[in-house]
Amino acid sequence: MSDIVKPASEKELFGHPQGLFYLFFAELWERFSFYGMRALLTLYMVNVIFEALSNRDYAAAAVYASYGSLVYASTVIGGKISDSILGMRTSIFLGGILMALGHFVLAIENNTAFFLALAFIIVGNGFFKPNISTFVGTLYKDGDPRKDSGFTIFYMGINIGGFISPLLCGWLGQAYGWHYGFGLAGIGMLTGLLFFWSGIKKNVFGDGGKPPSMEVYEKKVMGVPQKHLIPIIAFLSAPLIAFLLYSYKSLGAEGSFLEDQNIVNILFKLIAVAILIYMGMVMIKCTVDERKKLFMALLITFFMTIFWGFHELHGSVITLFAARNVNLSLINASQTNALNSMFIFILAIPISLVWTYLAKKKLNPRTPYKFGLGLVLAGLSFYVVSLSGGAADENGMVPFSYLLWLYFILSVGELFMSPVGLSKITDLSPKRIVAFMMGVWFLSSAFAFQVVGFISKQLAIESTDSNVGGLDTLNVYLDGFRLIAIYALVAGVVVLIFGPLMKRLMGNIH
């Protein structure tokens, strides 16, 4: 490949466009705010918002699942609006402001404010998250060999933010009060916006990220330019989303079809049905080869949803287990949310080097085998922690080392699956629907939170005692972890068994 000719005006830093490092710090601080808040969220709901309820674990699980599903689903809508009207710059600013507002509203001690705050974060994340990642790609021309390493640097920022924030916000929340932790998350978001704004002022992005069409951007709808109308609608949509979060209770009586189903649960079931119907219609029009690859793209998305469903328990059930049944040393329960990012940061480069080495030896496993091994590792991580009961003390508290092993093995499984899956979706999808399939891929995280909610409800502890834990909760969690291990291991083994068939479906895609 010939060397890429760079524009004379492009300013570089460490061999990359200078704009990359402004986006790096903007994303680092945004993820700082997002993960810092999330580390406190379940414990805050259990100990404050739903403190008076005997089924407070159940209520917290339902709200957490709805929040997680909506926060990831919002990226599909925010990305579409950015592509067609606002452009990336305006979308990132709008999203950042709404998220910061949400974090600061969380610092208000009021139950109504709590649900409204989560709603602002959901809407804001929809505009911010998909656009800042896409913005990185626009800094490089097609074929630029620096692009992959640029994304690696960018994703390092995500994990630095994800590691530091639970430690700092968790410490503040524990030492001085929940709202100080939430307030620090808000400050983190504003810091990220300041980095982005300074990059624009210094013109490090050139013309990147501007609205796709100024005519559409300025176009008036009901007498209001769209550039103003969309922020107004985004702001006004927050009360509706807050209502969805507040409606966490089951719509049906025990034993009925709607038992354990709230409005958000039903909404995502309808979305799943609509996606499957649409995909069926698309497949009818595809060639045989396209149909095989598209089926594999859907399978990969399904497997990823299962994995994220187990993985994302670290923000809910695993945090409660850490608070109630783990002899923590040096860190508190909310701070354990930093462990996943820590291990990803440590393991990402070594594992990528392993794949590179195996590729040179022509031994690099095909995608189905990596996915199968990832699910097996997820199962092993929960199986290891399910054995911790044998080392529990007389108070039902288990050694911290079991939690470290869980996060270590689960993080290896994540690195087997997540980086691989995203690239394979683009390879396996017909070009005419690749954007739609990327939307479906991102929705896998939203559907994963429906799995999180289901599991968390099954492991909910019924008690009005705010200090419940020890022997009262140990077996509930360990039995639950054992079941999760079985399901994940079975799923992984099934994928490995059908690996040869999946390889054939993928054709020439590795």
C-alpha cells in the first residue's frame, strides 16, 4: 500500500491527527461520568430510593434493566438524527449537556428528580455516544493505516474513564454521601465537553462533524428551525422516559401472561418482533450467499446479547453480592465496578498480540470458535464464584479473591467476543443494509439489559433490613451464579459444536 498523503494543514500529535486526542479526553470524561454514576446506581436505589420496600431489590432490578435498555437503544435514534439533520458536533454538545444535567439532577434528594435525572442521561447518551465514536473515523481518510491504532487509543480512553470513575465516585459516595458521587460524575461530563469545545475553537477537526446539510439544519418545522426544534423535543421527551422508568411494576397479576412484565419489557419484545419480521422480508430478497451471511450476522448478535446479559450483571447483582457477601479489602462495593475496565486495560494488548501471532501461524480461530470460547469463559467466571461458599466465614462472607477471578475470566471472555463481533457485522451484512445491521448490533446491549433484569429479579432479596447480607443472602446468590454458569457453558458448548456449520455459513469471512 502506498503512503497516505496527508493534507498540509493537518496537525499531528504522536503520528495521529491532533483531533484524536481531544476526542480521546472528551470520551474519557464522558465515560467517567457514565460509569461513575452507574457504579452507585443499584446501591443508591436499594438503600435510598426503595429503602422502605421489602421488595426493594426487585424494584431496583426492574428500574436498572429499563434504564440500561433505553440508554443503549437511544443511540440508534440519536445516530439517525445526527446523520440526517444535526451533524456530529451539535449532537455531541446536545448529548453532553443533557447528560451533565442528568447527573446534577441526581444530586437532588428527591424521588421524582431521580427518575427525571435518569431520563436526561438516557436522551443525552443517545446523542453523544454514537457520534463521538463515529467522529474518530472521520479524522482519517479511507485506507489510512493509522485508523486502527487511532481507534485503539480512543478505546483506551473509554477504559481509563471506566476504571477511574467507580473508584473516585464510589469513594465519594461512601465517604461523604451519594450525591457527592453523582455530582462528581456531572463535573466529569462537563470536563469532557470543555475538551471537545476547545478542540473546535482550535480548529483541530477542520470541517468534520458539521451538519450534513445547512438547508436541512436551518429548515423550519412549525415555524422553528430544526437545529432548535430537536433540542427542545429532546428536553421535553425526558418526562415521558421518566414515566417509563417509574412504571417499573408488573402490569399483570401473579400467574398471568403479564407477570413480571412492565411497559419497557413489552416495548422491547415488540421491537424484537419487528426486527425479526423486517429481517425475514430482507432475507427473502437476498441471494443465497447473502442470506447465509446475514443469518450468521444475526446469530453473532444473538450470542453477543447472551454474553452482555451475563456481563452487565456487574452493575446490579454482582455489586449487591459484593456489598453483602464479600470481604472487601481496599475498595467498597461500588468501586468493584472498576475491576472490569482494569482487566480490559491490562489484557487488551496481550490478547490482540496472541491473535496476531496465531494468524501468522495460520492458527487464528474463526469467529464462531472465539464466540463459543467467550461464552464458556463467562460460564467459568460465574462457576468459580459459585464455589466461594466453601471458603465463607461464619458470617457468610467470602474472600475478595473470588470476585477478582470472576472479573478476570469474564474480561478475557469479553476480549474474545466484543472487538471481533463489531467488525464481522460489517463484513457479513449486505452493503444496502449495513447501517441497519449496525443499529441491530448496538441494540444487542439494550436487549441484554432485559436479560439482566430477568436474572436480577430472580435473585432479588426480600427484606426491609437495609443491612441484610451474610448468611441470609449467600446461598441465594451462589445458587443463582451456579445456574448462570450452566446456561453460559451450555450456550458456549453449543456454539463450539456447531462451529463448522457456522464457518460454512460465513463463507470467505474469517
